[in-house]
Amino acid sequence: MLRNGLEPWHLLIVAIVVIVLFGSKKLPDTARALGKSMRILKSEAKAMKDENPAATSAQTVVEPTEVTKGAAAS
């Protein structure tokens, strides 16, 4: 039944339904808002990636110490 997957005419039908539902006036505004959101997301992800190496290099590694029986009892 779904052996062919998504064909181009399926995408055409989806595009027509979206245009009918939302109207041609709102689509450019929606696309503009989506593009702006994607740019913000990309810049924030890049900022987090740039900050991450500085944070990991500042962390200190604590070595576990061996506990003897005499020290554990006191």
C-alpha cells in the first residue's frame, strides 16, 4: 500500500490544501516568521557550541581516594 512512499503529486495536493486553508495572504508572513525563527535557533545553537568548550576546559577532575578501614570507622 505504501510501497511507493511520497510521490510528487502527493506534495502538490498538500500544498494546495495548505493554500486553501491558510490563504495566500498569510503564507508569506508565515514563511518569513519561520525563517526568522530558524535564524535565531541557528545563532543560539552556535553560541552554545562556542561556549561549551570553554566550560568543559574549566572543569576540574577529582580523583577518587582510597578509604582504609581505620579511616572509615572514625
